[in-house]
Amino acid sequence: MSGSKKKKVTKAERLKLLQEEEERRLKEEEEARLKYEKEEMERLEIQRIEKEKWNRLEAKDLERRNEELEELYLLERCFPEAEKLKQETRMLSQWKHYIQCDGSPDPSIAQEMNTFISLWKEKTNETFEEVIEKSKVVLNLIEKLKFILLETPPCDLQDKNKIQYQESILQLQELLHLKFNVATEILLRQASTLADLDSGNMEKVIKDENVTLYVWANLKKNPRHRSVRFSETQIGFEIPRILATSDIAVRLLHTHYDHVSALHPVSTPSKEHTSSVTELVKDDVENVEKAISKEVEEESKQQEKQSHLIQEEKLKVEEEQDDIEVKMSSAEEESEAIKCELEMKVLSETVSAAQLLLVENSSEKPDFFENDMVDLFQFTTLGGVYHLDILELPPQCKPVKGWMIVEILKEGLQKYTYPPETTEDFETENAFPPIEVTLEVHENVIFFENPMVVRWDAEGKHWRTDGISNVSYKPNERLITFSLDTFGPVTLIQDAHINMPYQSWELRPLDVNKVLLTVTTVFTEIQIQIKENLCMLSSVKLKDKKHISILEGTWMTPIPFIIALKEAGLNIFPTRYSHFYVVINNKVPLVEVKAYRQMALLSSTFAFGWSKWNLLCNSTKVVFKVREHLPEECTENPNWALLMFSGDRAQRLKIKEESEAFSEALKEETEFHSTLYHMVRDFASKEAMEKVRSSNCQFVNSVCHMLLSTRLLSYS
């Protein structure tokens, strides 16, 4: 029993054990301290080396900064040069119009437009076909005026001219619709002579590229004939009994354009903005011009003094005069060169201001909209406007002794009020049910979701969603059916930002001065080709299936092209209000503009692409992929470089697209540069850089305009 008992530890032994434990702890602590100190020293040394390396790179970048920016300035002269070519084209088009003498007015000259409008107002008794023919000229004039407002740089467009052009547009729109109404009245007067033999009622369909008219006149007033369907189509109406027994005509005038929605105001920079951009440079020009005139004046005075000596020393003065003439001509040439250089500087600043305007976000959201009102900054009308009208049937033509006699009402074409303002004379409340309408959606318009039907409120001057019910859409037949409380203009709308934000994008060279821009959204993939000053829709894919668009294969200048894509439902062009409706990766406007300008400069040889890291860097920087594009290289596994750009510094990142976390660490053996051009030059071939330097100025400008209009770095 005693042997199994544990041996007692003496007090001395216990103290010894504690002492040993304390010594071991202190030793471990000392080892840990030494290890920490060593690691900290190593870390600080690495940090010091890194900081020294960083400082050296920054110093090197600062040292060559001015040189790089000067070289970039020379390369970016392509933008004012392209603008100068545009100005020359505008002047040339005015001259061409002048010498053409085809009778059509110059839309930019108020007198000519007023004369054109007055003469057409005076013309009477035009048939619908004649008005349609004239409408082609009118629509062309409206289009030209809209393009003048959009294409002329804001600084070059005076306020009085803007007002004049917008007033001309409104006058032409109103007069065109008035003419359609008058032509409809002339047509309806002949309804009895055009009546269908089977039904006894008149039905007429007139189709054109811009307008389609469907009109039905109720001559028989048969209460059982309540379903109106236009020849071999499903377009038509289901009318209530009260209309089936009335002297009425039903008209559907489908204008493939929208002249109902209010004109959007043209974006203009603030006075402070424009003046700050160009005032200093304009002062420079004035000062130089004064200096030049003073210099020339002094030279001429000098010449006068010398002329007095001619009588005394003729031979000597002849030699001196030759020298003076040479000096005079060289001085004039030099002064002209300085003047030209400063004019280009002014133009360059004007272009930069206009480009910055394209990416600036409005600080204030558009006015508050009621529940049933349509916000046209959030939604867009597509496929034109359907003018639905119930008209009072005018007196019919009557043959009398070989003559056609017709009573012409002084008040002209009258609308039939449905439902009537007073309903006391009618028996039941259901005498005026909503009218069922079936319309055909324009074949050249894409709806990514079922279209919404809205009606025009003439009093409030806006589109509304109330008064419309039982909407059903058949996408395959492109037919939309709905019930309408009261007739008037209706249109179809879609969310203007349905394709935003973009999922990805790529800008890839195809050939010399030719690129392909691909924008991928939730619903579609849009490919756009750009060459010289032209753009073309290359292809549209919907859910991996190719969609045929009427725009494919048609080359247009950038602004008409953008408008055409928007009108086709392919909107990838945000406005200054879009950030209120889309969650975006908002970047500093100046950084965006600088990035797009330099990407456009390099686009003839370098491919650029979307990077997921652009979302994670802050708003003062942008990140994208870039690689040199050579025709013979394999594009299956392209070797992309990741660049980060802050507007005044470009650097190549160490991370790759597949990396786990974002880091701004610099790639080994690379340097900072002040421009993207000099950054890519570090890893590009000589051939590539030569191609960049020889790029066409109009091509570079068009690529830049498309990048500024799509805002890929903020909206993807």
C-alpha cells in the first residue's frame, strides 16, 4: 500500500521546477522577441527598398512627364483636325444645297424655312398620297435641323439659333399633322363612292415608309357590324353598339416617327464652363494677332525709312530691299503659323469641353412625375405613334347632272367625342365601354420585354398609363391588343436602360483604321464596326440567336447612327440623367474622357476589354484589359495586360483577371507613365506604334465619340 502511494514533492523540488519553467518561458519570449525584431527589420528593409524603388519610379515619371504630355498633345491634334474637317463638311453641304437649286429650303436659314411653311399652308385640296409625298421632304428637313442641334459643338451654337431651329421643327411637325387631317377629310368626303360592295362601308389602307393610314367609314350603320378588321390583317377595333349606329369614321394613322413627345432640350455647358475652357486661349490669339500687326507695322515703317535712301544709294538699297522683303515674308509666314497654331488650340479646348459634356452626370433628377405619368428620361417611345381617332363623317359627294356636289363644312374635320360629355340621354351606364384595339408593332423595332401601352394627355402634354386595360402581346405575330377608355394618340414604351449596366465589352482592331466594338448586355450582344467617320451595326444577337436588323450593313456618321440604334430599341447610350435609373460604377468625368481619348488613339493596333477589377478600384481610377492585336496571332487564349489609369498616371498591374483579390501593386520590371500611349509602348512592337501614329484623325474621333456615348467604363 505504501509503495503505490505517490512520492511527495518537496518544497525545494517544487521551487526548482517553477524556476526551470520561468527560465524556459523567458528563453522562449527572448527567442520570439529576437525573431520578431529580425522579421520587423527584414520587413522594414523590404519596405525601404520598395519605397526607394517607388520614389525612383515616381521621380523618373515626373522627369519625363512634360515630354510625354507634349507628345500626347501632338497625337491628340487629331481631335481638332477632325472637328475642322466636320466644319468644312458642314460648309460644303450648305454650298452644295445652294448650287443644287432643287426648291427645298436650307433648314438653317429662318427666311427660307418661313417661306416654305407659308407656301405649303396656302396649298389646298392635297390628297393623302400627295401629302405623304411632301412629308418625305418635311421629315428630311426636321431630321437635318435635329442633326444641326446635335452635331454642332455647344460653343458654336448661339441661343437664338437653337430657339429658331426648335421652333422650325415644331412648326413643321404641327403643319404636317394638320395636312394629314385635311387629306383625311377629303378622303372621307368620297367614302360613299369608295364603299365596299359586301359590307357597304368604306375601308382604305395607304402604306408608305414613314406613314400608314387605316380608315373605316360607317356608311351602313349596322348595329351587328361591330368588329372592324382591315384588309387581310388582324389590325382593327371592336366598337360598341353606340358607335356602330352612328355617322362616324374610325382612323388609325400610324406615323413611324414620334412628333407628339415634347422635344428634349439640347445639352449645353454652363457659361462658366465654356468661358473657362476657351477664354484664356482666345485672349492668347488676340494678343498674338496684335503683336503680329505691330510687327508688320514696324517692318513697313522700316521699309519707308529705307525708301528715302534709295535716291542716294540705289544699288545698295536694292540689295537691302531684297533682304527686307525676305524678312517681311518670313515674318508674315511665321505670324500666320503662330495664329494657325493658336486657332487649333482654341478648337482643341472647344472639342475637349464638348467631350466632357458627353460624360457629365446631372446633379438634379428630372421633375417629379405623378403615378400615371411616364418619365421619358426613364422610358423611351418605340415604333412611332398610333393616332387613334373617331371622326364625324363629313357630308358625302353627290352626283348631280354630271357634276359632283359636296358640302364643305367651315370647321373642317371634326372629332366624335367618346364617351359624350353628357350621358343623361342614354339608358345604361355600360353604353360606353372601353374600345378594344389591335395594333401591329413596327417590324424594325426590338422589344426585350413586353411593350407597355401609353396614351397622350393633350392637356398635360405628357404620356399616361391610365385609361388602358386588358393588354396582351403576341411576340411572334407582333400584335398587341388592349382596351382604351377614350381615343387619342397611343404609343409603346420600353425601359430606356433595359440594356444597362452592360455585362462586358471589347474594342478590337479589324483592319487599318477599322475596329469592332462589342457590347454584351443581359438580353443581347451588339457589334458595331467603326471606320473613318462612319459606324455600322455589324450584328445583333438575342439569346444566342442572330437577329436581322434593317440597320445592318448601313454606314452612318456617329450621331445619326446612335439615334437610329435608339429608335430601333437598341439603346446602349446613357444620358446625363441615366445614373438616377441605373446602378453604375461612376467614374470621375475627366478621368473617363482622358481614358477614352487615349484608347481611341491606340485602337487601330490595340484591343481593349472589360475587367472585373474596374468595379473594385475607386472612382478616380479605371482598370481595363489591353493587348497588342496582330492579324496572325491566335486569339483563343489572348495574353491580356491589366492597366490602371488615373488620368495623369498609367501603370501595369501585377494581378491578372483570374486573381483572387484586387491589388494596385505594380507588375515587376514595369514603370509608371503619364499616358496610356507611353505605357503600352513599353511592351508593344515598333510596327504597332507606327500604325498608331499614322491613324486617320476622323477614325480616331469616331471611336472616341462612340466610347464617350456608351460610357463603357462607368456603365459596365
